[in-house]
Amino acid sequence: MELIIASNYDEMSRLAADKIALCLKDKPECVLGLATGSTPIGLYAQLVEDFQNGKISFARATTFNLDEYRGLDPQHNQSYRYFMQKNLFDHVDVELEKTHVPDGANSDAQAACDAYEKGIEEAGGIDLQLLGLGHNGHIGFNEPDDSFPVGTHVVDLTESTINANSRLFDSIDEVPRQAYTMGVGTIMKARSILVVASGADKAQIVRDAFFGPVTPQVPASVLQLHPDVTVIVDAEAGSLCA
């Protein structure tokens, strides 16, 4: 594992975008695993700028997002499909049919999850998986548990995650209580993994996840066992690791 402590959020975003840009240049037909949340917004903006400046192309790439709220239509302004369109897909040359987000509108959980796993497998697996880091150590929507979930599955969101995401909805009652998410096993199959985290409120979990024991109570800690992980944090998030 490589830990990079950037001086601030903008530098963290640039360094993370450079890792993804390098993947696109080295393997134009690469399969990218993408993440949502506030932390990746900056790096997506950097990638859009790189594309507009002719430095990179997504034309041959395929993408799979980590997760999606169960019960939200893709056009809902808080769906993760909407987020990706707004922050990345609408501004680069990626082919829409090559972008994949779990189908939150599909009420058949097993069918939705099986189809997603099959899609990743048929694409040849994920070359580079981008991850954010939840305050409780969740990656995707894999919450603290007694074991590490393997494949894409439906999950009940914890109150802490619901509370954290409620700022994006008109009220906490509108926040979905379930989501579809890649499992830890699916994430760990990626050939390389890139984690981003920012802010002082992430400092303790960064230390716990990457320098503490490997435990499903801190889902991100399993990344210590992956052979190719890069963690890029800003100075505040890395303050307990310096």
C-alpha cells in the first residue's frame, strides 16, 4: 500500500486524477470502477478539464459504479447515476452504453445484483477501482459487519450513513434505507485500487483503516491485503498518519 498525503484537497484531487488519466493512457479500453460522494467531485472536475484540453479520452473505456440507492429512478437528482452524469459522463466522450450503475429502480434485488456481477465479469474485470472512505470505514455501501460481503448485494444502510447523506435530501425521511453495492470481494478483484479521503473528520478512520487491524468492523481495512492500493489524502485527513 502506498499512502500519499497531499497538502490540500485540490492537490489530492489532481494526484488522484493523474492516476486515472495514466490508466486511460496506458490502456485506452480500460475498465474503471467509479465512486460518488463529495470527495471525488474535485478529481472528476480535473478529469473533465484534462479531456477538454485533449490530454485524455474515455472513448474506449468502460465504467462500473460502486453502488446506487435502492428505489431511486436514474433521473432522480440524488441517484448516483444522476451524480455521474452531472459530474463526469455528460462532459467527456465516454459512450453512455459503456457506463454502468446498479439499477436502483429494479425491485428484484437478486436479479439486479446478479446482472451487475455478470456485467463486470463480461467486461473482463475492473482495472482501477476508485473508492471514497466513509466515517465508519465503509467502502461502497459495505457497512461494518461480522464478515466481508463477497458479491454485489442489497444492504440496509446504517443510521450514521443515512444521517451523513441526509444533507443532500430535503429531509432525512427522503433518504433511501437500502442500496445496491459491489461487495468487498468484488472490490478486491480489481487489479488496482485508488482511495481518496479529505478533511479532519476522516483522520481517525484513515488511521484505523490502513494502520489498524483487518476487521469487517472497519470494512476498508481489508484493503491492506490487496497487492496494489494507493491511498491519497489531504493533509487534514492524513494528520494522524504523518
